[in-house]
Amino acid sequence: MSENNNDTSILMHPIGFVDNSIFEPASAREKKNTESLIVLKSEYAEGLDSITDFDKIQVFFYFHLSEGFPMIQKRRYDGKMAGVFASRSPKRPNGIGVTVVELLKVDNNILHVKGLDAINGTPILDIKPYISE
Amino acid sequence: MSENNNDTSILMHPIGFVDNSIFEPASAREKKNTESLIVLKSEYAEGLDSITDFDKIQVFFYFHLSEGFPMIQKRRYDGKMAGVFASRSPKRPNGIGVTVVELLKVDNNILHVKGLDAINGTPILDIKPYISE
């Protein structure tokens, strides 16, 4: 049941990078007030059409500095030891991070956002409108 | 500003697969009431420790049937033509999907969830606790 023909590796390519003043991993609280630029590769600029219809967007990024993943980790949420999938730690099998950020402004291929929980140079994988669930 | 040393491809590996009764892409509304199994590879079972601390989890998956991505698409949200990043369409540069689901039960490496917006056989990339933002 757990194995099938889709069990191949998946190749992703950054669509852009984070440009902000955070150069080392820090607490989420500090990052929440930081303004960041998301600089998309110019060929993706058209894909931002109508994004300002939304006040908030989900930014998907890659934890490029993380190496390895303890299956049980101390999680920040409550300080408890817990499985990697019960934690939002950057140390995970596929290093996908996602943050809901406030969209401040868009200039061509550059998004100005507030609250991005990612350091300078972080590769961006995707951007989606945030629709409250 | 847009290019740097992190601009390499990123390799991901499914951590498991969706097992449910949805065999063709359908409307999100239908899927919202469907119960699904998420069958993780057995080596990841330990990573589910303490996940039942949460009623809802974020499931990250790969749109394995999507091919190509129109930069401008008609989006389901309001029927308007919009950029791919202003849409949650499965047709996107890196085919990452994410859904917040209700966690019903966990048996070893198998999660029982409700509301997963993904078809049978979809590769799972990550699972995180959902913490309201």
C-alpha cells in the first residue's frame, strides 16, 4: 500500500530568493516584524498578475541551511520532545517551509512582504493566495 | 539580486502516499467531505510522535498529474483570469499543494484525515501541525 509507481524523486527549482536583513536563523517573533523582499526570477513576473487581490499570501520556501532531521526533536511550540511531523522545525525530510505573510506592495517581479519567517538568500518554491480555512 | 549560489535544483522524495476513493481530479467541495488515509513509509512512523496533540494538520503534497503551467490561468476562486501565483491551481512551477485537514486517528504509520484535497496515489512531501495564524 505504501509503495507505488509515483515513488520517484521530485525535482524543484527556486522561482526566486528572499532579500531581507536577517542573516542568521533567529526567533520567529523577531522575523514576524521584519519586512522582506521576495525577488522572483524575471520570467515569473507575469505570474504575479492580480496577486494584489489578496492582503495575505502563503510563501513556500526551502530550508537551504538545514542538514539532517532528528525524527524526534524539541519543538519550539511548547518545548516538548515530539516527532518531526508534530513540529514545524526546519529540520525535516523535505525542507519545505511555509509562512502566511502580509503583502505590502508588488513592483514587477518583486514582492514586498511583512512577517516572512525566512533568512536572506532563502530559495522560494511557490507563492499562493492565502484564503482563510 | 535575483541570482545567487543557492540557485540549484532541489531534490525531494515522497514520504508516503494518499489512499482514498478519489481517482480523478474533482471539485474541492467534494473532496472536503472525503476521508483519506495518508500512508507514510514505515521509516517515518516515529516522526508522528505527539501529532495527536493537534486537531488539524497541514498536509503538503505533490501535484503529480499536472503538466506545465500557464502563467495566466482562470482561477477557481472567482473565475477570473489571474497569474499562477494569484491562484491555487495545481498547474504551477513547483507543484506543491497544501491542505489543512482534520486529523481523525493515527495507527502507526497511517494517518486518517478528513478534507484532504488530493487524489488517490498522490505523493506526500511533508506534514506539519496546523497552528492558526
